[in-house]
Amino acid sequence: MHNETEKKLLDSGFSVDEVLKITQSIKDREVVNDSSINKEINALSGFFKMVIGLFLFILIIMFFDLFISNQLSFPQVAIRLVVAAFILFAANLVLPLKLGIKAFRYMKRNKKNKI
């Protein structure tokens, strides 16, 4: 059940609870320093940034199209501003999404270690 490090700690006088805390902190440190999770998060955030940039580019093109064709009216400008605000709001959701994915992976890995 116990690996060599846990056996050595138990033999040197640590209690079972202390050994469990030490091994859990080692596992936590390994998860925090895991570069594969950070790579996935960076790839995902890069994808969302690309999609948001694409939406903003299309919005700017549509705005200039209306401006050039002299069909610029208040409702059209208002609709485009609402769409731009929605896109910028979606852009602000990227960071919590990144943190949620990191927390999900952390919990998933800890469940595997406990079983």
C-alpha cells in the first residue's frame, strides 16, 4: 500500500496523518507544476482570442460597409454597439474558463490518486 518514501517517513517517526499530508502536498505541487495543463489552457485561450478577434473584425467590416453606403442610422449603430459589448463581455469570460478547466483537471487527477 505504501511506497518507499511513505515507509521511510513512517519508520522515522511521522504519524500516518502527517505522512498523508506530506504526500498530498507533493501531489498538489506536481499538479501545479504540470506544464501539460498550462499548455492546454494556453491553447484554449488562444482559440477564444482568435474567435473574438474574428468577430470584432467582421463587426468593423460591417460598420464600415454601412458607413460607405450612407445607410448609417441610429438603430443600426445601436445594434452594432450591443453586439460589440456582447463580444467584449464574452472575451472577459476566458479567464474564469481557464481557471475552471484547471480546477476540473486538478479534481480529476486527485480522484484518480485517491482510488
